[in-house]
Amino acid sequence: MKTPVNSSFLNRTFSMGMLMSFFIALYLSLATTVVQAELKSSHQSGSVAFSGQHAGMNFEGKFERWEATLTLPPQSNPSIIATFYMSSAKTGDSIYDSTLPEFDWFDVENHALGKFVSTKIEMTEEGYQVLGDLTIKNITQPVNFMLIDSQDQLSTSFGINRLDYKIGWESDPDAEWVSKTIFISMVINK
Amino acid sequence: MTPSLQRYHSLSIVLHWSIALALLFMFASGLYMVNADISKADQYRVFQIHKASGVVILWALILRIGTRVFTQAPALPDSLNPQQVFKAKLGHIFLYVALVTMPLSGWLMVSASPFGLPTFVFVDWIKWPHIPGVARNKTLQVLANNVHWITAAILATSIVGHVGAFLWHKKKHNINLISRMWWNKK
Ligand code: HEM
């Protein structure tokens, strides 16, 4: 009489184990989805660069300090929020690097941070179409860009008019020396 | 009695001729970058070189005037009459003033410029400061710009006069004043 009981007990422990591992698996998969839902990035895992022309010569620089949090569709309430430290913008050219923080350019003393906050994100074939507000020097302007989704990277490049943000407003309002359009490009490693 | 001094201090001589050479470069680069039909990139590059070299000349001029003040200058030849001596001295003082005005007005112009571009003296670790309190002062910039080119014209004329005086004395009185500004064996 004992044997069947034993075997059914064994069976039950076995199915309990199955059930537990199912829950653990479910929990784990949910946990990973949560991690994927909110993607955090920064200068340590990606890059935010800017480029343009000065005196007809190309220049390029990057923000050495920034942070971004991305929640992308199909997650509900998708959003992208990025903050970059204006004083961390570096081109490697000593003349540019000592001019950029100044009053007429980034005015880092009064506006330490630049910010991007999305207003709308739509999934597309290549990735995401992003609309949002870019704030530099306390001036907010709408921008929109394609965030391209490749296997392990999200990337974008779009132009802004520096004069929209009063960057170099006094020094070079006619873009005689520094191009009006400055390209911003961003790479986020997933 | 110590024999009368024949020439200027060696440091004065070195500085006199290096500054003379550097001035040629400053005139050439200044006129070129302002007037020549060159690309913005080249203009920008020559501007930076002109600024950096001008700052070095300012240092050299300070050293030059210091050397002049703290060392003994050779007396002018006896053959010159008092009026000529007076004119020579006045002419030399005038040259010094015009010389110093050049880099100072350049420095003021750059410091007051709306661009606010810094001056690096050829290397990234020597950043020559702007004159404080004049940033983005358009009026001062224009003023300094005018002083810079007008003084350049006056200086150029004075240098011609300076060389002319040397030639005139050589021809007319057969005195070789250049030996005062060189190491002559004698
Ligand atoms: C002994 C020293 C110097 C000499 C002989 C000299 C000579 C000249 C000359 C001949 C010009 C052309 C003027 C014209 O055609 O308008 C010029 C322009 C200029 N110089 Fe100098 N310079 C000297 C020092 C400096 C220094 C120290 C600076 C700045 C740190 C400077 C900055 C400039 C600038 C910015 C211009 C362009 C002005 C413009 O945009 O019209 N210079 N210089």
C-alpha cells in the first residue's frame, strides 16, 4: 500500500518543482522585459556628438557627460529623456574648447544642462520616429528625428539651427564663420 | 678710465635684430590676412599665427626695454651735433612707443572682439589672457583696430626713417652706426 502513496508523493513533488521553475522562468522573463522596457544609457555606453563647420573647416566634438533614459514602443507611455552637461562638450581644439563654454556660445555658467524630452514616439520599419523638445540655454525648440534600430544599437543624426538656441548669436549671427546647422548624432548601445 | 662702450648689450643686439625680422613677418602676415583673397580657413589660421607671434613680440619688447634701462648704452658719436643727438634720441623713443603700441592695440582689439577667440601662443598650454573688462566691446574693438593699422603705417614709415638715418650718416659723415648694434671686432 505504501508504494503507490510514495510514488504519488514523488510525482507531486516533481510537478511542484515544474510549477516552481515555471514561475521562476516567468519571473525572470518579466524581469528582463522590465530591464528592456527602460533602457538607460550614458557617455559610458554610447556617444552624443555634434559637428559643423567653422571657417569652412569641419569640426566635430562630443559630450563627455550625458545620460538618457529610453522607453520605446511597444511599451506603453514611451519616452526618451536625455540630459547633457554643456561644459562637457569637447572638440579637441583648444581654441574651440575654450570658446564653447562662453556666454555667447553655451553659457555653461548659467545653463549647465541641455535637455531633450520626447513628446511622441512611433515605431517605424527602421526604428522609431521621435518628436520632442530640445532645450539648450533655456530655449526650447521642437525637433524630430529617426532613431534607427539596428541589432545592438540605436542611432540618430539630425541638424539643428544653432541660432534657434541663440548659440553664437552675437559673435556670428550671419553664420559667416560658424555654420548655422549643427548636426547632432547619438549612438546608444543596447 | 674704462674705455668708452662701443656697442649695445648683447641681449639688446639679439633682440633688436630678431624683433626687426619678426616685424617683417608681422607686417606681411597682417596685410595678407586682412587684404588677400584667401579662404576663410587660411585667414583664420594666419590670424591665429599673427596673434601668437605678436604676443611673443610683446614679451621680446618688454625684455628689450628692460635691457635698455638696466644696461649701459654706448654714447652717440662725438661727431653728431647736439641737435642731431636730440633728434636721434627722440626718434628712438618714438620707435619704442610705436613698437609697443602695435601688440598692445592688437591685444586690445582681440580682447574686445565679439568673437572672443582666445590667443594660444603656439602651444595649448600657453593661453594668453584677454584684457579684462573689455569683452565684446565693439567701440573699443573698432578703436583698437584703427590704432593698430594707423600705428602700423606710422611704424613702417618710422622704420624707413630709422634705416634712412643710418644710411644718411654713413654717406654724409662716413660713420658706421651699425657697429653699435653688432659684435664688431676692434
Ligand atoms: C609688433 C607687433 C605687430 C605688428 C607689427 C602688427 C601688424 C599688423 C598689420 C600690418 C595688420 C594689418 C592692418 C590692416 O591692414 O588693417 C595687422 C592686423 C591685425 N593684427 Fe596685428 N600686429 C602686431 C601685433 C598683433 C598682436 C599682438 C595681435 C593680437 C594679439 C594682433 C592682432 C591683429 C588682428 C586681429 C589684425 C586684423 C585686424 C582687422 O581685422 O582688420 N596684432 N597687424
